[in-house]
Amino acid sequence: MGLRLVFLGPQGSGKGTQAARLARLMGVPHVSTGEMLRAAVANGTELGRKAEAIMAAGDLVPDDLVVAMVGERLAEPDAVCGYLLDGFPRNVSQAAALDGVLGVPLDAVVQIDVPHDELMRRMLLRAEQEGRKDDTAEGIARRLEIYWEETAPLSDYYRDHGVAVYPVDGLGAVDEVTARMALALAVES
């Protein structure tokens, strides 16, 4: 039986890279809500059509729609023995809604920790390398502020609900960070 995990980390922490690597190590699906939304739209599912109309208007997809999509995805056969949720929940109300559809409680939360100055450095470098002229220091700082206000409190929420939270140092080489996560979860790397 694999683990049922939520993966937390601010932008620039390497969360997407590490989530994909850890999911492969564990042999469970990497369930990224961003990828899931894009796939549902591309496949023309009922939820995808609803999400597409909302996104086309420039709005955020409502929590109930995302929770329904996550619930459908986690009911698929490959997720029966575990999964790694990446990008959802983003706040405590989403976590509470997710709890209502899971059926089986989460096993753990992995939280990648990287100092603020390093996050800013990484994100500014990425913006420069990828030519993102609209990714300014002020914009990046605001996104990080939103993360600390809305998403970071999930660690306490899950601890309060009896879910193990594993903080992992996100500094160092990609392989080193992956090894730290595997060690924290007692997964063979």
C-alpha cells in the first residue's frame, strides 16, 4: 500500500520537480491540479468544460469544482494504492472540503522549506532565463506573501487533524532534496 500525501512548498522551492520525483520513487500517481485541469479541458469532460468557461473569463476555478475533479481523479484505479497531491489544497477551506471527499485519510504532508531570500533568488533567475518580463521582484514577493498567509497554515491544520507533517530542507542539489524526502518518509531512493 502506497502513501496518500499532500505536497506543500512555496513557488521556487522545487516543489513540482520534487513531487514528480517522489511520486516515481513511491510508485504512486503525481496528481497535479494544474495538469488535471488542463487535461480535463483538453479531454472535454463535463468538469473540464465548466472549468474552461471559468478560466476563459479570467477567473479562478471555484473550490467545489476543483475538489470534484480531485475526487474523480483519486477514484481512478492507479490512485487506489496511494497518490501525491501537488497544488491542492491551497488553503484551509480547500483542505476541509478535500477531507470531505477523500473517504480515506491522508497519511502525511511533505513540506519543502527554503529561506525567503533563496526563493526570491531562484524565482528572479527563472524569470530572467525564461524571459518573463512581468515576473518582477514585487510580483514574486506578493505571491510568496500569499503563500505564507494562505497555504503555509495547512501544516498546522493537518497536524491538528492527526496527519504527520514532514518538513524537508529544500536547499542543495535536486538529488539531495529527494533523498531527504525519501528518508523522512522511509521510502527507498
